Amino acid sequence: MFVVFGPLQFVAGLRRRRPALHRWTGRVVLASGLVIGVTALIMSPRMAIGGAVETAATTVFGLLFLFALCKGFAAIRARRIAEHRRWMIRAYAIGLGVATVRPIMGVFFATSRLTHLTPHDFFGIAFWLGFLLSLGAAEAWIRFLQPSPGKDV
């Protein structure tokens, strides 16, 4: 639900023409995001192939993800729309960070005969790189999209 409805939250025309739908799908994104974030924090220490490095990455970004969701929710409740949008962009990017991790892992797997790195060696690195790239892209997008006063982007 997070991945399916998340992109709809950023469609300006939908927000303007169908605000009730935007709010409804936003609640679904928030609720599913909270489940994803809490689940990640519970599961990652128990299932980390990359050991402590992977656990650290998933814990840091799991907490940042939940923080961004909560800040986004608090901002919209206070009618601070631009702030809400920035926090939700960050949350969505972190939530999709695990998808960024996958191709990075693919590169590590593809080069493992040359590097002699095992999944235990590179999973943590891949998680840090994937989440940092996703969050970095979100921050760049936020800065690129800085709206003019009164403009909804």
C-alpha cells in the first residue's frame, strides 16, 4: 500500500481536484509506513545478513523513516503544507531506500569473484549506500522544488 499509494501523494493535480482522496490515500500511506518502520526495527537485528553494519543502517534509517512520517503528520495537522510535503518526500525516499539497495547488492554479487567479498561483507555497505542515495536524492529534489511563496508544487 505504501509503494502503490505513495506516488499519488505527490501529484499536484490530484491534491487540488480530489483533496478527500489525497487525505484518504495519505492515511493509508502513513499507516502502512508506520507498520513497515516498526517491523523493520524489530526484524533487522534478528535477520541481518550483514551483521552489525547492516543492523546499524536499518536501525538508523528505520528511525529516520518513522521520524519523517511523524513530522509530516504533525506538519499537516498544523496546516504547514510545505513542511508536510518536505517530510513526506523524505519519508517516501527512505521507505523506497531498500529498493535502491537491491541493484547495489547486484553489483556486489556480480563482482564478488573479483573482490572476494561475501554477502556478510557487503550487505551492510549496500544498505548504507542505498539509503543514503535515496535520502540524498530526496534532499536534492526538495531543494530543487523549493516553491515560491504561495505556490503548491
